[in-house]
Amino acid sequence: MQGKLKYELIYIYDFESPGQLRKALAAYINEYNTYRPRSSIGDLCPEVLYHGPHLHIAS
């Protein structure tokens, strides 16, 4: 995730303050863990794998 985080968020946006960066990081990590499927875990999102399929949100 570290490389993706840098290239999809940190390197492309100019944050005005540390607080703005913290909010963006929290939103990115939430989206990454909740809505992005991973092929390594059967095309499930980590949230679905951890809590069960009833939380899966179709894209």
C-alpha cells in the first residue's frame, strides 16, 4: 500500500496544512480498505473478508 498511497495521494496533491493531509490520508485508507477488491484474497475487499459478505458494496 505504501507505493500506492504515495503515487495516488501524496505526490499528486498540494496539501495546505498537516490537518488537511491527515484528513486525506484517513479518507484514502478507509476507501482502500473498504471498497477496493484484492485479487490476493479472492477479489474481496479487506473489510468484507474481515466482517463478512453482508458489508460488500458493489461498484
